[in-house]
Amino acid sequence: MSYSPGSGDPSPQGPRPFWLALLSRPVLGVLLVLGLLLGAAAWRALIFIERELAPMVEGNLLKLLSRPVKLGPLKRYSLNELEFGRSTIPAHGSDRDRAAAESVVVRFNPWTVAVDRTVNLDVTLNQPTAYIDKSPNGQWIGTKLTPQPESDGLKIKLKALRAKNGTITLDPLTHPKRVLQGFNGTALFTQDNQKIDFHGTTGIDSGGRVALNGTWKQPQQQLALTARSQELNLTPLMGFLPPNPLRLKSGQYNGRTQVAYQPKQPLQISNQGTLTDADIQWPNPIVFAKARRVELDVAATLPPNKQPFLKGKADIQGGEGKVQEKLVLFNGRSRLQTARNVAGTVMFLGASQRMKLNLQGALAAGGKIRTQGEVLLPLEEAKLLVQAQDVPATLLDKAYQLPINVRSGRVGGNLTVQLKKDRRPYLQGIATLKGVDAAVQGVPQPFLDTSGYVRLKGLTATLDRVKTRYGNIPVVANGSIDPDRGYDLVANTGTVEVNTALKTLKVGTLPFPLAGQVKASDIRVGGAILQPVLTGQVETVGQASVDRIPLRTATARFSLVPSLLTVSAIAAQPRDGGTVTGRATLEIPAQGDRYVLNGQFQAAQLSGDAIARLYNASPGFALGLVGGTAIVSGPVRDIQTAVRFQAPKAAYPATGRVLVRGGKATLQDVVAQIKGGELRLDGLVTDKKIQLNATLPGLTLKAIPQTYKVHYRA
């Protein structure tokens, strides 16, 4: 049998839709119950959050910080957030640190509350302000985070603290306050609040912005900080460093800084960046340094109240340095010398406080200089190669405590300079002198227009054909000058006018005039540094004369110490024949013009007639050859000459003594052999007349030459 579709049997029903099943009474009942339960739970949670959790948060923060925390009124709350009004952490006891925020938002995850009864707080401070000062013991933050005790009840933990648009005032007490402006940052708390990782950005009221990233470990109070700075003005921040002798008067920094801090340990700071417009002073000893730009890769260790230790490199451009002369030249002068347009590299060698220099620049006083080598801070020791070009010679005035006053000129050369505190400097190399004027203590005249090469070893200077003028006397010098052994110099001179030479030697006006050209040879300078002895030989060149007597030749040895000129081995040949020999000394006063002359002379075979003609004193009879001795003594302005003479070949052979003083000649014991007897004379001779006392044993007046007018006393 078969059923057609049109048969009258009813067709079977299909399954009901799913949504109709959900709307069935049992399901709706279950959903209603669940909704009521969830609503009740949410209502209960909100009541818990409002009435219990909010006070618990405040109490937990109080316990965490161990100081009062005043949260503002609860302004808004939800299942995962609380918002409080203006809140404060006031100063507490002797701790003046304080903070406030316009509002505090506390976020948490309700799931962790429900599952393990733990409230992990994420706190945001809106527009916070804080004041943090440095305590007398050197600590910045006295508040210590207290570890959370274990509890079977609800656990509340601070996991994150955020600040938005904050202002923080930092007060180092002994220096001006600084304000961090527009501070935005986050601190994450781990290890039961004993470790804080933080990051943030801020501006500084003194100029610049800084991005911070670091870690604070609570038990050790140990800070590790990395800061990236933009146009940071460093000078106002120097008060936040431990006391140290470095003074930064200006400087703007761009770059990365890493800081490691722990109480009672040296502060560690490393910088990799650029410092512009730097102005640094090292006060003891006084050293100033400026630079238009410095590329830094330097780590610094700053022990309290000690010299900082530096390690790394600084590349300098457009620098300027000032240093006291006495630090390098040991001349006792505090005058500053300036080098400009300094460029090069400074390597800092670590805990030894050593620097390696490779710098070049131009001195403000003129000339160029380049320095390579090592220096021990603070300039207690140095070993440098110094290359100088056209540097003012006045820099060497009394350098290294040598008694040499340098007045002008230029110097150059290549020198190795070794300096060590409380030790004598050591120099080695060659210096070039150009037009140098210098005076040596104990030497009467300066050395002028000095040019040539000087080799230096230790403090011994060796001259190699150095040309100079001693006063107005041209000199070529060789030899050495040593502060211990003194002078060992040999020199020769050109031809010079005799009075110029005497003036150069500081010889005052002599009682008789000299004229002519002289030349000195075999000149030697010996003796101690402060007591030089000048010796040599002098001879006439061409025509010369003493008083009115022309000389064919004359030679002598001389020795000059600061207060005495000695002339020995005098040998003169007058033009008209004969010889004069002798020696003399001239005492040279330190001040004034009281020169004292002492001399002894011997004359032989002189032409008496020629000498008489030169003085317009011809007696009317032949004098022949004369000889004798002369002793000169006394102050130059009141000189006395004692002459003992013999004229055996005269028309009237004679002997006797003559004392000359003040333009007057006194005759003593003069005996003239006259035909028929002797004429004995005593008397006084002046320019205009002769007054004689004569004894005429066996003679008549007719026998006496008529040339004389004789006031005769029987």
C-alpha cells in the first residue's frame, strides 16, 4: 500500500527554534536568579569599594610609607577604580619632605580580588607637587617603604605609582632649589616594595629637559639611573653633586648620563654626549678652561671632599685655557697665561688622576703651542712634549727660578718638560731665540737682540754660537749656564769704541780721557749664577790714546765681578816709543758714583820731549828718554797720582817724585844735574805757574835755565 501526499494522515512536527528554548520558563528563571546574584554582588562590591576599600587604601599607604597619608574625599568609584580629591602627604617630624596631588586615581583588577583576595594598586597622581630636601647626613629621601606583612585577609599591594604633569622642588640646602616642571613618570614596585623601577620625563626650571629611567633598591638605598638630556643647563645642578673642587660656571649638555649612587660610597657618573659653551674652573691650583664644544665619553668617580677621578675621553673644539704661570714655569708668579682656539683630545686615565693631552692652540700673548703628554692632577706631576712657535720670550722671565729677567723677544722649539711636585723641573730639547732681550742678575748690562739655538738638558742651557749684544758690544757666545755649576761661557766681540765698552761695563768717568777702538777676545763668563765672573783680553784696533798720548798698540787682561773690575797685564806702546806696563782695579759701587781706582804702572824709554810737546810744557831743553813708576789711588773724582821718574838722558839729567791731585802737581826730592853742581827742587806746579823751593849747592843763578821763574829763598 502506498500514501499519496494528498492523503488525510497528519504530517509529523519538526524541533522548536533555540531562542524559543532560551525563553522557556526554566531558563528565564535561572537567568533571573543569576542577574539578581550578579547585581547583588556588584552592589556589594561597590559598597565594599566605597566603604571599606577606600579607607584600606589610605591605611595601607600610611603603613607602606610609615608616615601620614591624607587622601581626599572619594569623588568617584567603580568596580575597578577609585578617584579621590585633593590629597596630601604632609611633612612628618624632622622630615620636611611633603607632597600633594589635585586628585588621586586608584585602579585595580577586581578579578584578582575575587580569586586570590589581592588588590594590586595602580595609583595615578594628577598634577602632583612635591618638596624633597637633602638631609644633613646627605640623604635625599628619608622615607623607607615598609614590606607588606603576610595576612590571611585581603592583601593590598602597591604595584604602580604614576604622576601626570607634576612639579617637584629639590632643595640641596646649601645651594639654590631647582624645580622639575611638567613631570610625567611611572614607578613599578616589586620584591615586596623593596625594588622600584621607574621612568619619566621632566623639564627643569634652570633650562633643559631630561628623560629618566632607573632602579631604586630599598634596603641598600642604591640608585641606578640613566638620563637622556636635551639642552640641559648644568651649572645650576652642580649643588646636587658631592663637594668637589671642580667649578662649572657654564655649560649646556646634550646626551646620556648614567648615575650610580649608594650612601657612604663615591658617586659614579658617566657621560656620553656633547657639552657646549663650557666654562670650568679648577681652583687649587687655579686653572680655567672654556670650550665652544666638547664631545664627552667620560666616567667620573666623586668621593666626598676629594679630587674626582675621571676616565674616558674628551674631544675639544674652540677651547680656551688659563693657567697660573707658577704651575708650569715655577717662577712664583700667579699671573694667568691664556691659550685660545684650543683643539685636541684629553684622555682621562682613571683612579690615578692622570690625563693624557694632545692639544694645540694660540697664546693670547702671541705664538702657537702644541702639547702632548701626561699630567697628574692637580698638576702635581707632568711629562709633556711642548712644541712652540714664536712664543713671547717674556714667558721665560725668571722661569724655573733662574736669575734671568727676560724683557722681550720670541722663542720657539721642541722641548720635553718633566715636572714633579717639590722637585726641580727637567727640560730636554732645543730652543730657538729671536731678538731676545734679557738681563742676568749680577751682570751689569743686559744682553740685547739675542738670536740663536740653545740646547737644554735638565736646567743646563748650552749656547751654540748665540749672537747677542752685551749693552752695545756685539758678542758671539758658546758654552753653558747651569744653576748648580754656574756659568761656563766663551765669547768674542766685534770692534767697539773704548768709552762705549767702559760704559757697558758700568765703569764711571775716569780721571783721564780715553779714545779709540778696542776688541775683546777670549771672553769667558764663569762663577756661580748669582756671582758671575767676566774675564777676557782686550786690545786696541787702529789709533787710540790715553789722555793726550797716542798709542801704537795696547793690550790687557780684565776680570769683572759685580763690584770690582780688575785690569792686569797692561802693555802699551806709545806712538813715540817706549812702553808702559801695569795693573789696576776699579771698585764699582752698587749705587751712586763713588768709584775707587787703584793702579800701579811702570814706564820705560818714553820720549820725554814728545810728551812735553803734547802737553805744551816744553822746558826749553831736551828731556830725552824718561821712565819711572806711577801709583794711582783714591776715588775717581778725587784721584791721587804718585810718580817716581828718571830722565837720565835729559840735557839736565833728573830724578824725583811728583804727587798729582786736583789739577796740582807737587814736586818732591827732584834732583837735576846741572853743569857745576846739582839743583834740588820742591814745589808746586799748576797750569799757569811753577812755584819751586830750590837748593843750589855750588851753583849760581846764572847756571839755571832762564825758562823758569824761581822764587828763591836762601
